Amino acid sequence: MSVAASGAGSSLAPQRHGARRVGAGVWLPLAFLAAGLGYPFLLLVANAFNVGDPQALPPVEYGVANFVSLLDHLDWIGNTLLVSISATILATAIGIVLAWILYRTTVPGQRVFEILIAIPYPLGPLVGALAWSALGSPQDGMLNQLFTSLTGIREPLLNIYSVPGIIFVMAIFEAPFAVLMIGAAMQHMDSALEESSTVFGAGKLRTAFRITLPLMLPAILSSALFLFTSMMGAFAIPTMLGTNARFYVATTAIYVLFQSYPPNYPLAAAIGVVLILITALAVWLYARVLKNRTHAVIFGRNYRPRRLSMRGWTPALLAFECLYVLVSLVLPLGVLVLASLQKSGDLSWIPTNWTLSNFHYVLIDFPTTREAIGNSLLLGIGTGTLGVALATTIAWTVHRSNSTGRRLLEQVTMLPQAFPRLIFAFGFMWMVMSLPIHLYGTLFAVLLAYIIVFLPLAYRGMSGVVVQIDRSLEEAARVSGAHWGRMMRTVTLPLLRAGVLANWVLLFMISVREVSASLFLSGPGTQVLGPAIFSFWDSGGLPRVSALAVVQAAIILAAVVAVRRLAGSKAEQ
Amino acid sequence: MAAEDHVASGDLRIAAEAGRPFIEVRGLTAAYDAKIVVRDVSFSVTAGEHLSLLGPSGCGKSTTLRCIAGLETPVEGEIVIDSEVVFSSQRRINVPTEKRKLSMVFQSYAIWPHMTVFENVAYGLRTQGVRDAEVRNEALRALRMVGMEELAHSSATALSGGQQQRVALARSYACRPKAILLDEPLSNLDARLRTRMREELRELQRQFQLSTIYVTHDQEEAMAMSDRVIVMRDGRIEQEGPPLEIYDRPQSRFVADFIGAANIVSGRIRQPGSGQPIILDVEGTAIECAPRAQLPRPHADGSYMVAVRAVYAELRRDAVPALANHWPATIERRTLLGDLVTYAVRWPGGTLRVHGFPNDLFDEGSSVHLHIPSVRAILVDAD
């Protein structure tokens, strides 16, 4: 009672003098985002209404003809929605189950599975699509060949080049994000809320549906929204698994319109605008559902959530975890490694037939892939560094200053999340082409695009870090006689260190694996890994593209190991 | 006995300083956004004095403390520490926190988790540029004082709440500040530990004789530790004085209610004649009240209020007819609280809460005699 009362008192703590000014911490990031996000968006809209010369920029004639002709291709939008909604539901369901097993039950192996389940996300959809096309292709997929040789049945076991196949691969590679977000909420939930439900006579199932699920709803919806937007803009999986079946979604249609001769930019832009409208609608729905709900309700202080003993169910739950790791990590990485060691496209299990020449080729002989690897590392480092710096500045301004406009800044910072990344990159491409300075076709343009699209993720991460640092830790330094610089050096920065490094590594990993945002922006001389793997898949043959994908996976796994080390040293503190 | 000694030595010390205020706050007004949380507050602290700012949450006590520390910037007013003006709205002076040479204990302790216990305590000394050997001595001495010397090199995050509290205290005493500010330092501890830390804090205070401003919402803490208490309410000072004076002679209904257990009885004033005792008429029952120079502020309906502390009302088995304020009464309910027994007593003026001790119990329903010494019937300002 007394604690609660005084706690409320301290939250009312007045703010510092000079609160009325709009600090540089507000307007600099706002200006950056307005230019980097707003202008591409305007260009996208302008192009969508361009009915004159499709190459003209800005358009000379405006009309709605593009949207009218889009009516003939409603299947693109319909397919996108079908795939995105189904995959979001599947990924969220997987996420809920896995998070619940990891954090709320006594099923063993939490530490190991926590890591294994997280890895598919940074590996990314491109590696996933490539691996699963090698596993589940109806003609020569490894699983189908295995099935045929075991049973003698010629009919393939599974066909990954199908709508369910696309949904499945999309879901399993995005599910770790849901595990992360929902898991965080589950770890913070006060188990007394569940216990009291049991005390009042509710069984495990009733408690799960009436208490746990509603309390988790904000986290579940927030993760579902993120996944939905991400899947609306998904490119690698629908292209690599759907093009064979002539199954087009919005992003693949945009790419085809972009590649065709002459390119039909206005129609592509119109598709982009429709996609953004759909994600905006999703954001609105999300905000509506969560209206009047406070996330804070579920957070207790220092609770160690009581875990449910699952007794007889333990093997089944453990098997579910293993199955997930098998299909999302072991099989994909296994088939890629195996394929990368082959001399030809046929998979041989005999080690004497293996060769490392594919690695030699992609790492050394072939300049394009060699460059792509170097450029991707540079981009990863650049995005990590600048992205975290920007996100930290914004998080600091939003949570620690009294600058007017800091709420606006927070909303604008989260805005890129509503843009499917490929669509954003499409608009961004026009912006860099229209600029008087030479930016198009440079690595710097890709870097800027990455920073903008990953800013919401980086901001989310750094917010968590900044919020955790109690303001009184800094105030104690000031009262002890430390001036601002000394306080930063001895207290603030050391406290931020672990969080900054963890978020840096996250940005590094998702930059290295990114394909949607760089597809339109990278080109000759600015090859990066994602698009390089993609174009290699078209032309390079399975062993070589597998070798390149294995290289990408190795970079990402090295980063995962690094982040675990950091997390470990943080836990020791 | 010991407490009396201390008061005596305190008096001598204050006399030696000739009552010179060491910290002075004048006309302090603080606000956040448009909301004013401290209104025109003035008080001073003499050298070595322990002052408590007491009040419910949101009364502005913490804000006042933070203004003195320089962690908030007041809208108006002046703050002087040791003859140096550290803040003045008129003269546009605002000495930054780190140059005010104070120290502070936070409610959350604010122990830096990335440093060892020793590094936490040594921090203030190091910012002052003290030599390493001396830093070591001083920091260890401070840790010894709070009994934390053995844990000097353990990580600060491995500490329990009480230990963190001790480190925070050692940290604030180690840096040789001009004054110590404490912001609800004990509120996160459990009751037993809180009592013990209260004693330890009092002991440290006695050793160092530093001017101390102590913010709390716990009247026991304020009573037990302070030379003087300021009761705050809605950003203003409600009453100021030594603990016993505030307890015995509350100025207002708010103070009477907030500190200790008091009965508030309201009625009409009878005979406000000169030299005569003031009589409060409670539905026909007359209560003789403690003399008072001026009548207090009445309630909106014209009635006056009298505060009677539950411990100062007396219950007797036999009548003593000669006494004033003496009535037959009935025990309605008895509640055993452990060290205390509280009775709901039915008397002609209504129902009164009276404290007794477990060594002499009255049964429920029994007839007793209630006596309220007239000096204990304090007329107070109505709200």
C-alpha cells in the first residue's frame, strides 16, 4: 500500500525546466524520417496515379486508370491476403505454443530450445525458401526422393511449390519473432493472476483461455500485426516457391512489372498503394481492438512465474519443439550444406563425391558474390551502428526528455512498420533516382533504406533498454558531483552497453539476410547477399547458390553466437 | 534518557550556531507542465538539524527535496545552501546538481548495477578528485559504518534490499556532503527491517551531525528521527514544529488525522468569553477545550472541531466527579492490536476511539467513565 502510494508519487515527478522547446533530439530524426519515408511515399502515390508516360517522373497526367486495370488482377491482392493472413495465423499459433512451452511449463531443455527456436528468424525467408525448394520440390526434392526410395511410391510426398507450401515456409521462418514477443509478455506475467483463477475453481484449460490468453492478447496482436506487414511484403518465398505454379502475390507481381519491358511502374505503384492501405487498415484495427487495454496490468514486480507441470504431456510438447527445430533449422541447414558440397545438382550422400569448390567459387573466383559478401558485411555493420545510434537517440528523447513532440516522434518512428519493405524500397528507389546528387546505385542508398525499414525494430529494442535504466541511477551520479559528461561515461553508457550490443547484432543479422528492401536498390557494383542469392538461384545452379546461402547462414550464426555471449555476460553482471 | 541527552546536545549545538539557517528555502514554487505541485513553500534547516518533510503522496514533499538537490528546476523562489545561493528565479541563478555538494538517498536506492559495492561508495569521492589511497580509506570506513565492509567487492546486484539500502547510505555519507537528502529511503523495506534501519540512520545522523532533510509519508519515521517536522499538503506547508508539538497540538484536522490516531468531534462554541475556558457543545454535552489565543477556522456550517488523541482519552472504572470533561460511557467494541488495545466507546457525545493497554482490559458492554483532560481537547482548523 505504502509502496504503491509512493510509487504513484514518483511517477508524478515533475519535469525539468525549459520543457517547451523542441529539442534537436526530436526534429532531427523527424526531418530524417519525413524525407526518407514521406517523400518515397508521395512518389509512390504520384506514380500510382500516373496515366501518362510511365517513365515520367513526376507524372505529367493523373488518373485512376492504374487502379481500374488493377481490377483485372484482383487475384494478386487476393493471393497476397490469403497467404499473409494464413501464414500470420499459423506463425502466431506456433509462436504462442512454443512461447508457452518455453516459459510457462516445466518441459525440459528451455535454455537449448530458446536458442534453437530463435535462429530461423535471422536465417530468414530467403534461406528458408531455397532450402525448402531443395527439400520439397515434387520432382527432385530430397524429402520426396527419400520417400520414393523408402516406399517405392512414385507420387511425391509433398509439393512445396503450392499455396500451403508457401504459407508453411513463411510461417515457420517468421514464428521465432512471435515466440520472442509473446514469450517476453509471458515471462513478465504475474502468475498470481493465474493462480487466483485456479483458486476460484477454474481448471487448467479454463484458466488458459479466460485468464492467460486475454492477458497475452496485446502481445499476441502486436506480434501478429508485425508478422502480417512483414508477410505482405514478403518476396523471396512467394517468388521461389510460387512462380513455378504461376501463383502471383502483390510483391512478385510488382517485381514482374518492374522487370518486364517496358516496365510498368505505374501499375506496380498502384499495387503498392493498395498494399499500404491494407496494412494501414490492419494497424487501425489493431489500435481499435487494443483501445482501453493497458499493457502494464500484467507486469508484476520480480515475479518468477510458476511453471505448469505437464506430466504426461511432456513428451508430446517436447516432440513439438523438436519437430519445429527439425523443419525450420536442421533440415533446411542440412540440405543446404549437403547441396553446397555437391559437384552437380544431384544430391549425393557419399562424402568422397563431395567438393569444396562451390565455396571457392562464391568466396573467391566469382567477383559478384565476393563483392556481395563484402558489401553485406559493410551494410550490416553500417546499419547496426547508425541504426542503433539513431534508435538510441530517439528512445532517449522519447523516454527521458520533455521535448514537445516526442510522442509524435515515437509514432513516426514506428511508421515504417506499416510499409511492406519491398513497397517502401520501390518508392525509395524513385526518390534516390530523382535526387540531383548521385545516390542511385550506391551502397549508401541501400544503407539509408535499411536504417529506415529497420528503425521500428531497433527503436523497440532500445526503448526496452532505456526504460529499464532507472532515472535515479543517473540522478545519483549528478548528486554525487558528476557533471553530465562524467555521468554519461561512468553510469549511462556502461548501463546501455549490453543492450546496445544486443540490438546492434540484431540489426546486423537482419541486414545481412535482407532481400526485399535491397532488391530494387542494389545493382552492378553494389551487389548484396540477399539479391545475389536470389539472382544466383535463377542462374547459378543449386550447389553454388547453396554455398552462398551457407556463407550467409554462417555469418548470421556467428552473430547469434556473439549475441548469446553478450547476453551471458549481461546475466553475470 | 539517551534521547533526552541527545536533545540537550542538539540544543547546545543549535545555540552555538546561533540559529543560523544552513539551508534556506524561500517562496519555492514548482510545477510540471501546467500543474503546480509546490506552492510558495519557505523553511530553513539549521546546521546539523534533522528535518522531515511529511505528507501523503502527491503533497509536493519529494518535489521540494528534488528542487533542493537541483534535480528539478523550480518556477519561482530561492534556495540557499551554506550561504551560497544555489537557485534564485529572480537573479537567474541555478547551480547544477553536481556543484551543490549534497548527497541523496533515493527511494529506489539507485545502486549502480554495473559497479561493485566499493565502486558505488567510492564514486562521489572520485568525482571530487580525491587521491586513490584516501578514496579507499574513506569508502571502506563508510562501508564499515553500515556493516558492509565484507561485501565491498561483491557485485551490487547480488545485494538484498536492506543491503542495498546500507550501501546507498554509505555512499551518501562517504562523499563528505554539506547536507544529506533522503527521499523515502525506507519505504521499500519490510516493517521489521524498516524499524532497524531507522535506528541505524538515527545513529549515523548522531555521529555525523549533518544537516538532513528527510522525505517520508510515514509519520512514525518522521516522529522517531526528526528534530523538526514539516507537514505538507497539496504543495503547501500545513504545520511546522518539533515532533511532539505537532503530535500534541495539531493545527488542523488534516494534521490531527494524518499523524497518530485522533478523534474529531464537532460542535458549537459556547461562551467564547475572555479568560473563560472554551466550551464546545456537542449535542448538549459540553467539552472544555485547551486554551487558545484565537478560535480556529470553523467548518462551512459554522461548527468547530476538536481533536482528541485516542491515547489521551482515559477510561476509568470509578467515577471521579470533581474532574471536568468526565462522563459515564459504555465499551461498545474492543480490538486487541498487540501492544495496544483500541476501544470504541459510547459516550453522550457519540462514539470515541480510545487506546488502552493489554494489562488492564475492559470488557465489551461494560460501563466505564470517560475522561478527556481539557488540555488534550485541541481545537483545530476544519478543512
